[in-house]
Amino acid sequence: MSHAGGHARTCKVTFLPDNRTVTVRSGVTLLEASRRANAALRTRCGGVAGCLMCKVSADAEALLRLNDPTEPERRKLGPQLDEGIRLGCQARVRGDVVVTVPEDPLKAAIRRKLAEQAEEELW
């Protein structure tokens, strides 16, 4: 892509559903971009494709603007790769992308519980 001495391209990365956008250098991982954007992309393994907590989903257009899946991603995700799932610690941006961060399971459970309580209070 770019040769030595040339300026590194910058890419805009948007994280949904929080709609946080950050500009990073081409080649930065989505995990790194999420930290700069203050978007909640969780990880426990330190970015070595060990914990699978940093999954994001991307549409076909966004997938074209990420690096090809790495060997650890292929091993860990398998068929999920075909569904547009990538690991934030392995996926590197090569252009402007929009990715969706799945809701934290604990947050989802709390949100459902609060919604149930709110419904009960209506009656």
C-alpha cells in the first residue's frame, strides 16, 4: 500500500451503537481504535485472540476495509467470519469503517431487568 517515507493514511472508525468516531492511522487494530474513541470494546487476553471478548460485527463494505482475517481469528471464529464477525484485537483498519460492538451480556441482562421493572410499575 504505502511505501517507506510516505504519509500513513488516516481512517475514520465509527463504533455503533454508541456512535463514537475516531481518526486513526491505517493499520491500527479496532481494539486500539476503540480505546481512543472511548468505545466499550472489552478484552481480557491483552489482544492476543485468546478471550474472544472483543468481537465486533461489520458489514460487507467494512470487511473490505479491514485486513484479511488472521490465523488465530480463523481458528477461533471459524464460520462466524462468514457472518461478518471479527476480533477487534486482530482486525486492522485500511479505510473508513463502521463496526457494531455487541452489547455486553451483563449490561443486556441488567437492561432487560430494568425494562421488566418499569413495565410492572405501569400497572
